Amino acid sequence: MSDKTPFSVRSRVAQAMGRVEPTTRAIVPPIHVATTYERDPDNSYSSGYVYGRPDNATVRDAEAIVAALEEAGAGALLYGSGMAAATSVFRALEPGDHVVAPKVMYWALRAWLLGDARRAGLEVELVDTENLDALAAAMRPGRTRLVWVESPANPLWGVTDIAGAAEIAHRAGARLAVDSTCASPYHTRPLTLGADIVMHAATKILNGHSDVVAGALAGREPDAFWERLVAMRKSGGAILGPFEAYLLTRGLRTFHLRAAAQAASAMALAQRLSAHPHVARVLYPGLPDHPGHALAARQMENGFGYMLSIRVAGGEAAAVATAARVRLWTRATSLGGVESLVEHRASIEGPDTPCPPDLLRLSVGIEDAEDLHRDLDEALRAAHAG
Ligand code: PLP
């Protein structure tokens, strides 16, 4: 190995990509808070920075890490939330364009697609994207401009074949965008499988500490569509703030460790809960009985992620009673933090949800896996004892 061989992404991310900050030799990147920058006497902006809405150096630091994690040829863009990132992709389309998205997906984006996106003139069609034949049948060559998939998808953790979906989208002249929040780049890198755009709610495991709301897009190549996204973030003013970007960089430095620990605990919990007398079904792509398991085993690496769901024997009342009795898990929405969360998902998604009423969604953190199991086991038993 020559001494010029680059170190791995993991090593570079641990050091926030640059080992030291060149001006002061600080080993922690600084937070740039300035909203405006001095012009040179010749009226140019030789630093490349003009104003805080289009660009910020602290945001760029975090974007460089996301781009490296996703192997993104075009780079990455950070937004004020996952929803701001996701909706930007649809806003970059033209009225009348046909878009295809999954029937089972992150519910707030689904609601936005069926509401605001339709009102803005997009023709939104929801299909079972886990079934590539159904996806292919939904394509309207020349009219379908975007296929959106989520894998594994909230809250049943269905797996979509990203390479297959990319081929179908491209054949019809459309782009493929992947919400990879719950896979994370530790398990899947959609751009290397042929996707054009990958989206993250960076609020979740990328930041990992439940203290930043942020979204990310990463692009395979700097094509015209990517340039439109860059221009729209600039004109629309959706950039992430510098303090949040700094916290995101800080969280990302331990991303690999957290993702490995969380996936290992999720797998152990999924296996043990499968044999639990008060659990009717465990939904986790790492289990051989999950419908997406074979595909997940091919498409994902290093395990199957930090999210799983359980269907509690005894129905909705038993599920809610179980959540009421946990001590170590926290009853809360969101996912991907170092602290484990449990949520009765149907309560938040409302009446038109595809989520079964007996389902508890589990976001597995970094606590002792034995404790996490014991707490759930005791809560399940207590709920069933009345
Ligand atoms: N995509 C997925 C899979 C999510 O779980 C979420 C949030 O829960 C989002 C997108 C939206 O992210 P944010 O809450 O940062 O807007």
C-alpha cells in the first residue's frame, strides 16, 4: 500500500473529514455563524462565500461527510428537516409530471404527496414498490419523472429492490429517489445501486442524539436535476443552520459505532421477541420469515438496521398497555437516537394508516440489549396480566 492511499470513509468521518482546521490547528471543526462575507477590493468574492442563505462553511463540512458516506458524485445538500429535503425533490418537478411512490411509507410524506403535491399539479400514484411488476406497470414512459421508494419502509419494514427499481425508472425516462433514513449508509448505499438521489431524515441515526432536526439529499451525478435542487435550496432558503450542522458533524463522527451497535441489538431483540408468548409477530428484515428478508440479505450489508416493529398479541389495547408499562424504553415518536423509543404507531398516523392497530414501532438505541429485552418482556407480561 502506498503512503498516498486514502484512508477509509470510516476513518475520515471519525476525524470529521479534515484532521485539523488549517488556521488554528484545532482538531474540532469550527462553527461559522456569519451571514455575510466581505468582498475583495476588486469586487469579487475570492473565498467563494457571499451570503448565509446559499452557503455556509459549517454546513459544507457536514455535507462533505454525508456525501462521502453515500459515495455521492454530486455531493450533498442539507436542509432544515427531512421533510424539507424530501419535498424539495418533488418541488423540482413540473406541474403535470407523474410520480410514483410507495403505498406504505413514512406517513407524513405520503400525506404531503396526496395533499400539497397534488394541489401543486403533480400526478401522484401510490403503488406497492416492493413488487417490481407493479412498479413497472405503473410507469408511463415520458410522463413519469420520479420514482420514490423507501427501504426498509415505515412501519412494516418492507424492502424494495433498489437496483431493480432504478432500472425500471430509467427505462421509462424517470429518476429514482430513495428515502434511506432507516437503512442508513451503514447498511445500504442506494447511489451505488443505481439510484439518482438519496434522501435522509438526518434527524435520525445520522445525527443520532435526538437533538437536531435536519434533512439531507445526496446525488449520484451533478446533472441538470441536481443543479436545479442546488438552485432551489438557495432561492427557497431551506438551508440547515450552522449550529445544527455542527451538531450533525459531531454526531456523524460516531455514526459507524452507533449504527453497528444499534443493528446488533435490533437483531438480538427481533430474534428473542419472535419467541415471546405475547408477541404475535415481529417485523424485521433480518428475520428469515420477513417477506423482504432474501432481498435485504442481498441489498443490505453489516446487518439490517435499527428499526423493528412488533404486533402485540391481544390487539390494540394490549399494545397500548405494553407501551404504558415500559421503564427503560421511552414512549415517543422519532427514531435513530442513542436512546430506545417505543411508539404505538397507528395513534400518530390517523385513520387512513396502513399500520395495524396492534403494532408497536421500536427504535433501538445503544443501551444494554439485555436490559432492553428485559424491560419489554416485563411490560408485555404486565400488560397481559391486566
Ligand atoms: N423519512 C423517514 C423515514 C422518517 O422517519 C422521517 C421522520 O420521522 C422523515 C422522513 C421526515 O424527517 P423530519 O422529521 O426530519 O422532517
